[in-house]
Amino acid sequence: MTAATDVAGMRAGHGAGLLLIFTAALAVPLTGRADDGIATDRPDFVESSDTVGKGRFQIETSVAFDRDKTQGVRSRTRSTPTLLRWGAWDHVELRLETDGAIRSKVTAGGLTDTVSGFADTSLGLKWHVADGSEDGSRPGMAWLIHVDAPSGSSAFKGEGWRPSVRFTAEWDLPRDLSAGVMAGLYQERNSDNHRYVGGILAATLGVPLRENWRAFVEVAGQSLASNRNGGKVVTLDTGLTWQLTPDLQMDTAVFRGLSKAAPDWSWTVGVSVRF
């Protein structure tokens, strides 16, 4: 739901972009608003049921690292996942998502191959269909509809347009705990260029730590498919979020692969800003 280039230039460009975003974020007033503050779709896999609100714009960007070793083949990948969200109406937002700049290094038999480029871009929308109740008896709910476009560099470009649909639900629980589940379907192409349908299923639990700090633990079936179609990507992950202001959040998360097709370890650190 993820061509060689000058790697040094790619690093510098992305670093400058993050610096610009963070500088703009620090300019956001420190006074609070009437709402509950920024609600992000990262760093966990389960999406929030909230939209950004009519006329609001939100950017969620990060750096992510994957590590894997299978049958003597070691791979390391660095990417820059980024999500742009714009509130078209009170309960509908338009979305643009990408894994951004990617650098992949694969080592096997003493030889190392490095490829750099850019990932595909996904276009979509989120429709918030119900608010949750304060006592947790009714969840907040939303539908997400996306389509991945074959727009990336040749080394990372998918085959054709690939649609997906997800449904997410969130509960507010006693003691400021929260819980969320997400289920969905996606259409992809396998190595034989045949279309197939895969599944998505994940659950997360949010835990308050102190004022403006929260932690989460999650089990995520990010991609549920047969071995012929790439296998299952299942992870156990945990992370932290820190809301510096009502419109600025920092976060980090670590993912442990539970299935053969999942990377052994993944780690991400990111920033989200609402305007």
C-alpha cells in the first residue's frame, strides 16, 4: 500500500523537507483549540476513524527502516512514508500517500546490490460515518477507499492500478484507554501478473502514559495472501506518540515480523502537523 538516483541528493532533499515541516510546525500557536487536538493515522497500522475537518490540511511524514535475513540473503531498506490529508467536508477527507524515497540494499553470496528510487503514490478518501460514544459502547467508524497508481521508479513500481477498501472502528475505554480494529481487502498482481485479492486485519490498544504521551501495542495482518501471492505479512508492534501542541505530534514505533514474508524488524520515527 507501498531507476537509480543520486542517493546523496535524495538524502539532502528529504532532510530539507523534514526541516521545513518541523520549522513550520514550531510556528503553530501553542494555545489550544476547542477540539481534542491532532488525530493521526500513524505510527500504528490501524487507521484513525477521525477526519481532519473541513478546510484543514495535515501532513504525516517519517523515516522508516526495514531489516530482514532469509536463507542467507540480507536486505535493508530505508523509506520516507508520507501521508497528506485535506478535509473536503466535515466528515470526508481526500488523501495522497506514498512510501516516498526508497533505498534498498540486498546482500547475498558476498555481493551487495543497492537500488534507489521512489515508491508508487496512492490516492484515496476517508469517510467518517459515525462518532463514538464517551462510555465506549459505540465506536467511531470510518471507511477508507484507496487506489495505488503505478507512478514510482521502475525498481519499485507496481503493476497497474490497485484498489483497496478498509473499515476502521475505535472505542474509548475506561481509564483513558482506547482500542481500534481495521479490516479490509485489496487487489494486487502477483509475479505471474495475475490479479488476486488479499486481506487486511489488525487490532491496536492505546495506553496513556502521562500528559500528552501515549503508547500502543498492536497485532497487524498488513497483507494476508497465499504463498503464491507473496504470503502473509503479520507484525507485532509497539510505539509512542508525543503531542507537543494541539497541531503537532512526534512519534516512533518498532515492528517485529511474525510471518515469513514480513521483515524481521522495522523501525520508524515521524512528525505530523495540522494546519
